[in-house]
Amino acid sequence: MIIACHDHSYTYSSTIGFVIDRMNEMVKSRDFIVLVLLLGLLGCTNARPDIAIKEIGSFYIGGKEVSVSGQPVSEISTSPGMKPFKYDPNGQFEIGQTYVQFVKLAAATSKYPILMWHGGGLTGVTWETKPDGKPGWQQYFLSAGYDVYISDSVERGRATWSGLYNSSPIFRAKKEGWELFRIGPPESYNADMTKRVTYPGTQFPTEAFDQFAKEFTPRWLTNDAATLAGYQQLIDKVCPCIVIVHSQGGYFGYMAALNNPDKIKALIALEPSAAPNAATYDASKVKNVPILTLWGDNISGHPLWAGFTQPSSKLRDAVKNAGGTFDWVSLPDKGLHGNTHMMMMDRNSDDIAAIVKTWLGEHGL
């Protein structure tokens, strides 16, 4: 008899009672081989349970129609060997929309869904299967009993991008991703993967970095208002809810809580890189919205990240002074070392998700 237990194994809680009863019998009969096997089966009960899904779907929200005129008509072929035809680039187009994918459980144990918002130059893939092929936070929180909504915000991923925005896009090189996300220190990236230098004990699966870089997508610096409008329409459609945000998404999460304190039941921000100016907003609006921020390793002394934390720290102080809950968690202080900016993709991402799950439970969520 062989017992296999890994990330994708699923067992049932009733196994525990059976195993305990059999253990008592085995000890009395000194059948230690079977006892060891049963202990292995008991260890498998820590695996994620089966997920019963009620519905998987998606929708678009937000955006606007724009008209294009005065552009020349041309002859094009869209496939090799295809007869050319006239292409008219004039007309009406939809731009600035947000794409949302949802997974609803057959029997959710939380009455509030979780909305997951990604960071700059990234998409909702952030929360799905990790670059090393292991389950991400989408599956973790589905297994924990929450319906999950994952967005591709304006211009990203399946939201589609457009040449009709009023600025040019910027693109993220792999060097920037490696160093800005604190996988390695400044000037540690090398095109030769065998020569890349990491921070000591990094939790990011560096062998999967090039796979992760396939997720990088162009971004525009002039679409914040459209992004916030799309998220607002999403909140109006599916909330009350819990919101989890990352990096650039931190600003949108903070604004969503300030604008919708009755609909946002909790906000969790993973290393938010920006925040609204605490001096220009009434922090008392979110005194009943518990906020949690999580911070990884190697922030202190980093040429950029030490400054990125400041807007959130000022907002934290304002919220706490207004009587609200704003918990600031440094993962190294929790005994979790080596975590990067992409902590939801790190090897110990489940341990970090467990902190969030416990915190939500403490707030009745």
C-alpha cells in the first residue's frame, strides 16, 4: 500500500476519525507498519479539499465608445494567400473596459466574495496558477470557501489595449522585473539565467522567472481614472465584498474603500506602491473597514521600495488616528523570510495566504 500526498491531492475530513480509531488498534497490536501508513494518510488531510463549483463565467464592465474619422482606407490581407480587401479604420470603438472572471462555489462558506486586483504591467494571471505551475491564491481562497472574482483592468490582458489612448505605453524589461520586484538586488539581473544573482534565501522560484516574464504587459500612465471607474462599476455589481490588491492596485483599493465604506468589508493590500494623500481624504470614512497590508523582505535600504512604503504609512497613521483598524504586517517579523514583491507567487505563498485567511476570520469574514 502506498500513500501519495501533494499539492493536488484531496481527502475528506472523515478520514481523521477513521485514522485515529485505527491508530489505537495498531498500537495495541503492535502493527507498526500499518500505523506508519495511517499516519501518512493523516498527513494528507492537510491537502486542499475538493472544490464544488456552481458557476464559472466572465463579463466586461466600464469603458466608453470613441469615434475615429478621417483615417485612410487601405487594402489588406489578414492571412497568407488571402485575397486583399478594403480595411476602413474609421468608426466607433469600445475602449477602457475592464474584464472580470468569476468562480462561484456550490456552497461558499463566506457570504462575501473576494475581488483580486493586480499591479502595474500585470494582469489577473497574478492570482491564478503560479509561474512554477503550482496553485495560486485563486485556488487557495476558493478552497477556503470564498467566491473569487479576478480582474484584468483597463488596457491589460483580456480587457484589451487600444491605440486610442491619449498617451504612449511603457513596457517592462525583464531586468526591471527582476530587480524592482526584489528577486535580486540592483544590477543583479543577467540575460544568462545562470549568472543572475538573487537576494539570499529568496522565496521566488527563480527557475520560473522567464515564465513569469511572459505575463508582462504594456501599460499606460494616463488611465487611472478609467481604471478606478471600472472597479467602481464592479463594486456596484457584485459587492458587498472583500478586496485584495497588489502593488499599483493598492491605490485603487484604498480609493475603493474610501468611496464605498459600506460595500468594502475588508481591504488587504500586498505591498501597495501608492496611496491617496492622507491629508486630502477623510480617513474616518474607513474606520469600520479593516485594512491589512503585507510587506516582504529586503525593503529597507532598497533605492525605491523604502520610499514606496511612505504613502501607505501616512494613510495608516491617519486611519488609526480616526479610530480605524489598519494592520501593518512585515513578513520577516512573522518568521517568513526571503519574500519578494510577488509574494503570491513565492514558494511559501500559502503561508502568506494563511495569514490573510486568519486575519479575515478574526474580523468575522
